[in-house]
Amino acid sequence: MPIVRELRLLALPATLTFLFSALAPGAPALAQSQSDSGTVAIAVVDAHSQAPVAGARVILQGPILTSEIAGANGKVTFTDVPSGIYTARVAKIGFQAATSKDFEVLPGRSVALSVALAPEQAPGGLKIIGRITVTSQPAPGTNVIGADSPVRKLSDDLAQAIGKLPGVTLDDGAGGADTDAAETISLDGHDASQTAVTLDGIPLNAPGQAANLRSFSTDLFSGASVNHSPVAGALGGGVNFRTLEPTLTWQGQITSSVGSYGNANTILSERGTVEGIGIAYVHAVRGSDNLLYGDRFLDTSGLDYPHDGSRLNGGDLVKLRAHLGAAQTLTVTYLSSNTYNNLLCTTDTGALPCGYGPGNAAYGHHAMASLTDSALVGMVGLQFAVYGINGTHDSDLLDRYLNGTPDPYGVDTTQQTRGASLTASLPSRGKHTFSIQGTTSRSTNSATPIIAQTGTYVIRPASTSDYTSFTLNDSVKASAHLRLGEQIGLANATGSGSSLVAGTNVTWSPTVNDIYTAELDLGNTGATPSRVGILTDPAGLRFDCGGGIAYGTGPGDEPSSSSSYSVRSGWQHLFRHGDVTATIYRQQQNGTLIPTPVNATALAPGYFPPGYFGQAQQVFNSAGGCGQTGVFAPNDLYLTVPIAGVTRVYQGIQLGGQVGIGPSLVLQGSYTVQSSMVRSSDPRLNSAYSTVISGNQLPGVPLHRAAVLLDYKPPRSAVEMLADAQYTSAGNAQNLPAYLTVDAGITIQLQHGTLSLLGTNLGDTHGGIFATTGGVPLTTLGGTLLPTIERPLTPRNISVTYSVPIGPHGQAARASTSSLSASAGPGGRRERGAFFQPLPPAPPSSPFAVDASRPSCPADVANEARPILDALQGYVSSIERAKTAAGYPAQPPADAPSIPGLETVYHQTGDSYAVALVATQIQSVRALARCATVHVADESEAQQHGLYIPPRTPFGGFALAFSPRAGLYAVRRPPAAGQEQFRLYRLPTTPPAYPFAVETRSTCTSELRQVAAPLLDALAQYAANFDPADPPARHPEGWQVTPKQQSSTWWLEAQLANIQAVPAILNCAHVSVASSDELKARNEGGATPPTLNYAPALGLYIVRNGGGARRGT
């Protein structure tokens, strides 16, 4: 069955699901674009004096475990925090330690916690006010990819997106010219075996073994990050894939894509919490047809047949998380992935294209399971994980033919890894934060011939390797601008022996806009395990018939003792509309192992089985090889084999940056120089035929790479347009001359989803089907030019993707879309509302003026607005007076006046500042809206203008602020996804027995309860003593009450003196909702919000605007 038809059948249930979701009434709309991580900002103060508590230690526990020490301002900020459920523990000598309740970090959002620590001798402890807010976070760094990253939108899959990052090389296996070739990843020119690949920190490959990205479906992962520094078991650095994290409420997404050459995929994800167990689930399936699919021709198998070449992979990922008490969390992750490839050989260098004949395939299964225990024991944060990996790969070529004669071949390979890791964050001592990291693993690999004749070429059928490392780390916060780090430990690897490892690092921030880093690592944290050795059989050699050369692989040396040192330094400069970065590095590995092409003449006698070259000669001469009559000698064969005792040197420069051009365009760029060379006196590398020359750039590692990316999204537009260009110099693994590829895409946000169109390699640069002769030749040590096979790039590909969110996250987004939709005014003019204006192109000249000419601003309202604006102008003037040559003050001046009806929160933002305005009286907000010039924007517009985004208001809605750049402005956003805002009920059928009781539910936190309880008690006492004929003269504490009466019934219309207490009432009291028609039918009445009403027959209730009879819970 054609692969596209298979995929259509597999994707049908998911497709029907999201079509139903899109067409059903109340179907969720598209979620707003976000990165897949957030920010946690924690402010620690003294509960008595409210002074900042400097030096307090904060441990953040959740999907990651990390800690930080509060600065002089008592604040700690954790950036790039993977989404999920977290707790925070705060401690300082002389204070009572405190642990927060669970809070949720959502993609692209920030959690702000205010922690008040009580002295040890004082009663009470933690006081936390947590609120989900959307902050103007910087875009993720160039080493981080999320679902919303521009580079991800311009890539077919996550692996391709990673390959576009600076210093990253993705080898898609074209060099093997097989559809079953491995896809590997390397950093800074290192061998792929020196790259650690992890999933949420759990290894996916054994130390020292290259991870085949095709063995598991990267569609199961939500994002990835790249670390170029040495990590445990991998001197080349690491790539960490991220998975979805459980959320408190259910939310999901369905994505389907179709494209050229039968490419198609479907991804279904869902996450939430059931009975306290957090769940995240992802199912993915992806398939494609080779460009040769359906083509009938004669190949070297000697058969004339229709070629297939279809590929299918997919799998499932499940994550479960449970809390064992307040300070311990267990997480179980299970990944299962399956692959199928209908095998084709795509080399054409002779009289006939290479081929195996029909019915040959490869099958693979990869599974990973892990159990992670995260716990807080006092001020010690512990994270212990055990994991297991099983992988199988079956190369089933039992139906292989060569020149019309059966020539079967088959090998089953298995991989198994078992391991554990421990991270412990120890109590701080002064400015020092100590931590311990340890990891241990054992890996076994085996290759089993399916048939006896294959066994001749399985030279080393099994191998076992162990790796253990243990380090003690010390992070020193020397000052607000300087952080030092040291580490020391031991590493032990099979073949390499034991090694002392040590390192130091420095981070210096002399200004808010500049960050300098430097690090030095000594010892050997890498692993070079023994490898299974399989010699390419003569029929499996790849012939370059134009040059009379053949290529294959073979067994080689075992690893030996080695050492290394690494130096890396960097600089980042932030400016108003972007940033620039620069990194320089050098690493030297001594006595290491390198897989490299070696001419057969340089290999030891007895390396090849008897008759090997005789069989190779027959293949070469036959129509199944090159069909030539010449002699095929050992000097015509190159095998990639591992050679030990080599010195490898990596050094290079990485430059990058991004800049916003106007409100709509973002430009990103990077340029890298990566030098990779070897030094060795090994005779196998010093043969006259050797293409690896000591001291020269290694073949297959391009010296230069560059990239440019454009991201254009007009304000208030649902359309985003993107394009990138990738330059690769000569010396690349494809043996191509320097080339440039261009990709482009467009994303349209629809009411019920996102529609994306992507085109890759639009210029069809070096696009093709077969690897052919004519590649850039290599120079040998003897000075001759060695012909190479030119491996094509993937031809132009066009794909269409549709994605729709499901669950509360999608509903919130649809509410946002509706609330932000402009209405049509007279003549079709689109307006933002009666009172608001778009963001100004330049700072307003009179931001504090009262506009009494508006119909909305009569004299009485103008009189209310004027003292508010005058006070705000005085507040701003005090800030301007405090400005120095170094910039605006870090804190508001002491003489800054208070503002009637508003609380102020000052924020220094680089070379400017912003003042968040928190309303305590609804009249103040109404007066400003009706008489002042208030500009309004959605979140993306505010970010494009570089504006601070103030915390969310109790009902989502507008968050008001002042900035010199925009004057008074409001940012409108949807409610926080995955978080219940408040709960309203239907009108009761019988009078409630306890109408003012504080209810027990998850949204009524202890902090909200402390606010709601006295207010409800005061209102209850007022109602209990209320006499309609003689209403009390005094209002209840915290309320303004207006009694109302109609016939024989009465009710109270109550307004809170401080509207910031509204969330406490809505989340802790039993509040019903009704329309005016419903109340009229029951001979009751009431005022609309923000007024809260009370009637003896109904309890507490609010009146919905409009007369519709929609119902509450």
C-alpha cells in the first residue's frame, strides 16, 4: 500500500476529531503563539519590615531542579523554565523556611511570587501572592527551539530545525546513499558520537555512541536546546529534547501536515490532571515516499521492478507525575517509537543505478522508560532518576539480488542501556551554592547475523561499556554583577580509564546590557566505548565508477586512555531592539578515537577475510557494480574505521544576533567558523592515499557557515511571513561546492486554528534523487586528487500544515480573539473602542492632559480624572529628576507622590522605565478611560514596541501602565490558559443556609481566604442586622452598600472599597450569576459588576450584562 494511503488511514480518526472540534458550536480557537517555556520571578521580603531579604536561597522544583540566591533587592528570576507544575522553597538564616503551593508555568508566561519570610522567633511563616502574568520576555536564545521559534516554523521537523542552529551539523545519512541510513547530530565539528542526546535530561544514547535521530520520532518532542560545552559522557556538548509537561487543566492540540513526495504527518497531544496525577500524552505518525516511488527501471540487482522506498515512523510518549506530600514528586516517562523503511540504494555512478531488488526492508523499535524522584529535604534539593533504553534494528535484505543472482544479507542489532543520575543542591554557605552531580550507566551492543554467510563480516559481534562520573560544583555569587563557578570530580569510562575532571567559569555583567562569560574544563568527561565491528560485504560496497573507487565501513581500534581541555568565552550585548553575541572556543583531545576513512593498503595484513578482494573484483566488473574490465585493487577501497591515539583539535568563532526593524520585522543572523583537525603519526593516517592530513581541516566539516532569517508580522495581523537563507562552504559532507538554500513560509491564524504553508530549498539547490559522480575531489597526502560521490540535497518541498488546539487553552484563545476583534464603526472604519487609541509612533507630547472635548468626559468625570493625572504627572516628574548619567533609578524616588485610586509598581527597563498602575477604586479606572488618552495594544504589539507588559488584572481584560515611549497604555490579553479564573453558580432554588461561608476549593488559596473571610464576615453581620425600614447608617468594613427594595423583597448592592479584593470574593464565596430577566421573574433585582448583590432568597450573586438567560455552573 502506498505510504500516503497508509498515513491517510492512520490519520483519519485524528482528522475527524479536529474537524469536529473546528465545526462544533463553541469549538476552541487558535491559541496565541508562544514559546514553550516561561519565567518565574520571586521577590523575598521581611514579613515585618517589608524590606528585601538579600541572600535568601530559592530552590525551584518541578520538571527541572535549580536554585539561586536573591540579590540585594531580594529578587530572583529563573528564565527559560520548561512549562509544568512547580514548587518553590525559600530560606535564610534567621528566618523560617517556607515552601510554596504548586504553581503552574505556562508557555510564554511568567509566574510572579511575593514571599514574606517571618523571623524564626515570630509565629507564622510563608505569605505568597502568586499571579500568572504575561511579561515582555526576550525571544529564546539561538540555542533554544520551541514550537513558536521562527526556525521551527521554517523546518519540516524538529531535527531539521536543530540543524539550522549555529555550530550544529545534521547529517541526514545521505552519505550512505541508503534510505535506512542513520541521522546524526554533531556540534562544532565534533564526531556525532561525542554529542549527548537527552530527553528532559534523561539520556537517549549511550555515552560515546552516536544517537540515530531516526530511531525515535522527534515529533513526540515539544522543543530542544543545545549546549556547546562539554557534558558528562560527551566532549562535544549535548542536545536536550523537551517533552510536554502535565498541566492542571486539560488542554491539547492536533496537527496534520501534507507535502511533496508523499510527506505527511499527524501529531495529537493532550495533557491535564486527574485525581492529583498529572498526565501528558503525545501520539505522532510521519511518513514519506522516496522520490523513486513507483519508478520502474533496471538496477544493479539485475531486476527490472517498480521501486518503493517508503518510510514510516511514529510512536507514543506518556508522562505521569504525582506528588507525595508537599515536597516530593515522582515522574514516570515512557517513550516508544517504531520505524519502517522499504530499502532503496540511491547511488548512480556506473552503468546501472544501485539496487537490491524488491521486498527488502529495515525495521526498528526504540523504547525508553525513566522514573524521576524530586524532593526537598530541608534546604537540600534532590533529583534522582533511573532509566532504561532498549533499541533494535533489523536490516532484512534476505531478498537482495546482485546482477540477477540472489545475494541475501541480514543483521539484527540491539542496544541496551541502564543508568541512573543524581543531582543534589546543597544548603548555601554565604555566597556559595554547592551541588553534586553524578551519573552512571552500562551499555551493551550486539549484532546477530540473520543468515550464516553474513556472519563472515560481523567481526566484533558484541561490546559492553560502562561510564561513571561524579562532580562537586560550587557557584559563587561574588556580587550583583559577578558570578564564579568551580567544579571538581572523577570520570571513568571503559577503555579510557579514570580521569580527574575540573573546571571553572565566570559570568560578569558590568552593565545591564552586557554579559561576559568564560569557562575552562580539564580532564576527560568523554566516553569512547568499544564498538560492534561490521565489515561491509563486497556486494554492499558503494562504488564511484567514475573514479574506480569503493567505500564501506569496518572494525577498528579499541579506545585507550585519553585527556582533554576546553576553553570557551562569550559576550552578549543587549540593546533596545535586539542583541548581538560572540563566542570563541578551543578544545584539544589527546589519545582519543576517531572514525575516519582509511585506504585498504594501510590496514593490517589479515584485516580482510580470504577472498574479499576477489569478490569485490567480481562485483566491480559485473553489471551489478561498475561493469568495467579494469582491476579493482586494495588502494581503490576506503573504509571508515575507528583509529585510537589521535589528537583532535576543535576551534572556532560563532557570531550571532537579532534586531527588530520597526514594529513588524525581526532580523536574525549568524556566522560560524569551525575548524576541526587531527594530529597523528599513525601509519594508517599517514598513507599516501589518506584523505585525512595531519594539521588540515577534516573532510566533511565545512569551515564556514552563515544564516539569515526574516520574521515579518504586521501589527493586528493574523498573517506571519518568514524566510531564511543558509550558506554552507565547500568541504561539506555532501562533497558539494559552496551552496545557499532558501526556505520560506507563511502562517495564518484562523478563528479555529493555524494554517501554515512552508517551502524548503525553494531554489532547488543541488536537488536530486541519486548520488552521482562529480563531487568536489579530496586531496590525498600524496598530492593526488581523489574523486568523490556528490550527494544531492533534498529537492524543493512544499507542505501545508493545519493545527488546532483543544480544551480550555483553545477556549481562552478564542475568547481573546473575540475580545480583541475590532468593531466596524461608521463607514466601515475599524475602532478599538470608544475611549482608546492605537500605540503612538512617537512619544506623546501631552500624556497627562484631560480631554474634556470628548462626549465621554463630562465636567463631573473630568473633575475626577484631573487630580489622578496631576498626581501621575508628579510621580513621573520625580523619576525624571532622579535620573543620572547611569540611567533611571532602580527604585522609585522617596518623594514620589501617591495617586488617588491607584497603586504604583515601578519597573526599570534597560534605558527606560515603566509604571504599572493597579486600580484600587473602579472610579479611577473609569475616569482615566473616559477623559485621558489611553493607548491600547495586544501582547504581541506591546512586545514589538519594546513595552513592559504589566501584570494581569483580576478578570484578564486591561492591564494599565505608563511609559515615556507610549504614555498611558493598556495591554489586553486572554485569561491565563490552564488556570481556572473563578467559578460562578446558577441561582439557587431554595434560600442558602450559609450565604457568606468561605468555601474550600483549589482556587481559594490561603492568601485569598485571608482577604475574603473578614470581608464576608462584615457583610454577613450587616445583612443579619439589616432592617429595610431602618437601614444601618454605617457601611460594613470594606464595603459600600446601597439597599434596594421592590414590593415585599429587598436586596443589597455592595461595592468593594478596594476592587483588588474581587478575586478573593469570587474564588472563595458561593456567588451565583443571573440575567436581569431571571431576577425580574423572581421579583428580585441587582446592579451589574463590579457590584456584588445579596438577597436572602438568593445569597450572593452578580448580574450579567444583557438579558440572555445563560446559566452558570
